[in-house]
Amino acid sequence: MTTKSKLLIVDGMALLFRSFFASAAMGHYIRLADGTPTNGAQGFVRHVLTAQSIMRPTHLAVCWDMGAHTFRNELFDGYKANRPAPPEEMLPQFDMAKNLSQQIGWKNFGVKGMEADDLIGSMITKWQDEADITVISGDKDLLQLLRPSTEIAFTKKGYTEYDIYTDARFKKEYGIEPIQFAQVKAFMGDTSDGYPGVKGIGPKQALTLIQTYGSIENVLTSLDELKPGQRAKIQENVDMLKLSHELATIQTNIAIDAEFSHLIVPSYEPQLFKEIEERGFTLIAKQARSLYTLI
């Protein structure tokens, strides 16, 4: 019997932002000789190296957003409109992180007009039968992607602690199928992503509605069973409810331009991290040596 492959999918943006703000809060930008800050990019790479040493994947993919404008902005002007622009010190680190990822031998993915979440969802659909999949992110929206072969590892503390959700844990805690989570989000909205859902319906009510009726359509056909206040809120916001569901739903059918074999985890040669160190990324080289006993 052949052992099933293990695919680690990394939400590159989530780790880059997390690493940047964790160190920027203390003023640690860790600059190159020319003054370019590297704290987010180095933190991202160190996080992935550590995750790889803990989770031991056979295959690895890193997913990126490709600019702020996506198809969701075409659907709704307010989508993520309230998010501040990245700090100036972070701007050079987007390409820096992708370039480092590529140099190390990790496979980067990004599709213009789509979010990293949509690529992650599409990878899970494409490779769920070929591998056990772990996704590293900080984005709870990804809960809708859980499958028996897929788990989501939410970043918790440092580079080593995760809050891991499996398909079974989600069903036990939420009492619904993971695929239904986007319908819960449609009712409750998402202030971070900037869509309102149904004003006046919070997370608990939203979850209860989907637990009870199973879907948005079933709620709409059963409005006469709801309390007058709740019924009125939904009736006044039907269009936004349906739009919010569209915004909350992660795409799972984007064409992924790669074969599974392209994602095999590279073997690390000492020279690779020596070159990275010579370019000024000393923290990455130090981390690699400590984890992989590179000379």
C-alpha cells in the first residue's frame, strides 16, 4: 500500500501580514544594507520553514493575492473598502517574499482578479483525492473548505502553535456542514471584508437559522415561521443577503496551472541559504540551519 502524499498549502498573504505587523509593532523592520525593510518577508519564510519541519509535507504550495482588486469588487463596491493601505515599509516586501519563496524552491500561485482563498479552494478540489491537505492561514472564511482529507491550521502564537480544525471538529462545534458556513456568513456579514449581510442578525442567530433550515433559500421560503422582527430584517435585506453569500463563497473551480508533481518539497542545499544570507537575509539562513542541520 502506498502512503498518501501530504500537501501543505500556505496562505502567503496571511503569513506575510502577520509577520510584518508582529515585528513592526516593536519597530523591528530588519533592513538590508540599502535600507529596504525585510521583517515581513523574512518572517514569512521562517514561518513556512518551521511549519514544514513540524508538518513534514511531501508537497507544498504558496498562494498569493495579485493586487487588491478582485471580481468581488466588481460585485460590490464596498468589498474590503474599509481596509487601510499597507504601510510604506511593507510595499517592497510583497515581491520580496514571492522571490524568496521561488528561490527556495516553493511553488507560488496567484491569479489576477482572484484571492488567495479562491486558489486554496481550487487546489483542495483538485488534489483532495491525491493527498491529505493542511492549509495554514489566519482566515476563518476557509472553514467552508474543510473536507475529510483537509484540515485548516489557524495561526495562533509564534511559528509553532496552531488551532487546527478538522471536518469532524467543525461539524461537532457548528452543527452544520462546512460548505454551509458561507451561508452563515451571508446572514451575519463580515465587517473586515466590508459586506453587511442582514443588519441586526449576528453570528448566533445566523448559525441557528442555517442549523434549523439548512440554506438561505429554505429560510426565505419559511419566513412566516420566524419572529416578526427577524422576518422583517431579512425581508428588508434579501438582495444584500444573496450578494453577501456570493461574496462569502470561496471559488473552488479555478484552473490550477500545475501538476501535483510540480509541488514536491525541495531538498535544501547549504549553498542555497548561504546565498540568501549573503543577500542580507540572515534570519532566514539562521532558521534554516537550526531546523535542517545545514552546514
